[in-house]
Amino acid sequence: MPEQDDRTLHGSTGTDVEDAGGFRAEQTTLPSKSPKTTTAHSEADYTPRDDPDSDERCQGTDHTEDIDHDTASTASADLPIDNIILETLSAPSRSSTAKESKDLKKTRLSATKESGRKKTRSSNQNPLGSRNRYRLCDFTGPTRVVLNDTIDLFRVFCVTKDPFPEVTGRQLRLAVDSWAKAAERRGIQIAYPHEASSLVTHRTSQIRGRIKSLARPIVQYTYNVSGPSETSTRDKIELLLKDNSFLYSDTIGQKNIYLHPAIQEILNKAWFTSKKDLGPSSPEFADEERGIPLPTIAFIITIIQGSLDEWQSGTHRHVDFSAAGYYGKYLQNLDNLQQFELKTKEEQILPRLRRHLLRTARRHAGAGEVIYNTDSPLSNSVVESAKMDWKDMLLGEEAPLAQGSSSTMAVKI
């Protein structure tokens, strides 16, 4: 292509245009979007450090000049030089130019904002995440192992010691005790990480809610609460809750208190579903009395009350098992059990009941019965008998020292 054409296609000056086509420069010069179209440097002379707009070009947001060049090159094959100049230099309308400028401004502003957001996220990253609370994966090594055990033990302590620790203020105490017990069982001496307290203690409401959801169908089935009409259902619930009739295996005649099958069924399904469940694997479910702890039984009774409350209107309506609504009922149920145990101490009713509940639950889990009295101290008769046995006994490495002695006995171990 002639040298003149090349100058024309790549943005000649106003003088060049007037010589070639007789047009005045101020009538025919394209509106410039950047000063770089009138400088003596080419795009190749710019570096990111010199040209603040180079990043935008790399992202494809400013290709106006390239489009003009491609159009002119395509036309040059078929049109005379004057027509090429006219087509290349024909200025866009004022409205079109304003619209392109506005769109380009929006694109650059959007890119600037997005870049700012990315920098803010990377520089202000919260290591605790959006919940602002530690997670188990934030810990490593022995701390993570013991913490995982602590969470399970905290669940056990909540149902065997205090199901409402946030009310009594014992949440942190139970968490620390759970950590100490878990570390002891692992044989690890490690300080309690207080930053992990929320990871352990925030589960109290989840624990109660899980047991309540599990107990709901059991209560509905074992008490047959859904009657033929709303009135009959409402009357039945009223009779069950009156004078704690729901605690008896015979709810009408009120016989065999604390032996309603719902108590055992909830115990089995909540903590004794298998050998590896929390019940069989946790010594806390066999306390010093060698049976299910009284707080656990009181908690189950309160759960049953909460499930029956949902049917008081004659149809099922969800009722939150919150501390505000049921902590008082739990305390009353626990006090009833303690008073009953005290008043029937001679008959040993509650100790027998607690052992019965535990043994039945372990059989349900396939874990077998509990072997009691495994930690009883050695009696004096056992000690005296051992003295006599060891008096003339020689162990394997001691036997050569007694050669020629007929009054000693060598035992090889």
C-alpha cells in the first residue's frame, strides 16, 4: 500500500487531511479519547508503570482505536483513497460519542470498585470467618484431638449433670471439666484453650432441641395422644398432665410410677443406639450410684412434658423447648425424684430403677450389662494372704541366689 495511505489509515494530522481531500482539520479530526493518539510515542513505548490505563487495556475495556484501524484496512481493498479518508474520518454523532463516553466511564468505575473490594477482602480477612467464632478446623495437633473429645463429653455432662447450664451459669465450668477429663483419658497434659469456649458451650440449645425432636414421635405413639377429635385429644392431654399421671405405666390407675415405657424408649434412642454411642462409651452414664443419673431422668421427664404440651389445643402445635419455659419444670421434676429417693431409701426403689434403666439401655445398644464394683479397694484379708504367698517366693532372676536352699520356691516369670 502507498506510504500516503498508511499515514491516512493510522491517524494523520489536520494538514495531511487537507492536502489529500481538501477538508479542514477542525471539521474532520476524530474526537480523541486519550492524549496518546496525538503523541509521538506508540503503545509499545508504554509500560504499566508509565501508563495508568494499561491495565484496563489488558482487560479489554478500551479498544476504540483498534476497531477504527480494522475497519479502514478492510475497506482499503475495494474503495478509492478519497472514500477511505471520508469513511475513516467521518465523525460519530454527538449523542453516540456521549453514550460511548458514559459507558466507558461506567466500565472503568465498576472495575475500580471491584478492585477496591478485592483489596479490602484480602487485607481485612477475618480468620474466624463471617460467624466470628472459632471452628474445630482452626485447631491442629493434640489440641484438636482433645477438643473433639471435649465436645462429646460436654454433651454428656449436660444431660447427666445440668441440661440448662446457661441458666445456672455453669457453661464454662462444664466446658473446663470436659476438657480436663478428655485430656486425662488421652494421657495429654495441655492447657484449656479459652478461645474455644464458644465452640463447646454454644451447643446447649442444640442438645435440648435434638432430644425434643427425637422424643416427639415416641410420646405421640406411646401415649396415643391423637384422639378421634380435637376435644378428645385435649381431654386426654389434660388427664395425662394432671397429678403427673404420665409418669405411671398405668396412666389411668396411676400405678408403677416412673415406669412408663416412654422414659426407657427416649433413653435408648437418645444415647444408646449402638455400642459406640455416648451412653455405652461414657462412664458418666453409670455414676456413683451405678445407674442412670437423676438429672438425666428429670430431663427426660421434662422432655415428655414439653411434647405433651404441644397437643394441649387438641391438635399439634410446635412449642419451643426453651430454658425460659422449661427450666422451672426441670427443677421441679428433679426435686420430686430426690424427695422420692429420700423417702423410699429403705425400699431402694430409685437405685433399683436407675440400674434397671441403665441395664436395659445397654442391652438395647448391644453393649451388655455393666459390671459393678470394679474399683472396690483391696480388703485386709486379701493383703494378709498376699504376704503369706510372697514370703518364701523367688522370682526368675532371684532364683540363682538361692542355690542349695530347700526352704525357698523359685517362680519363673
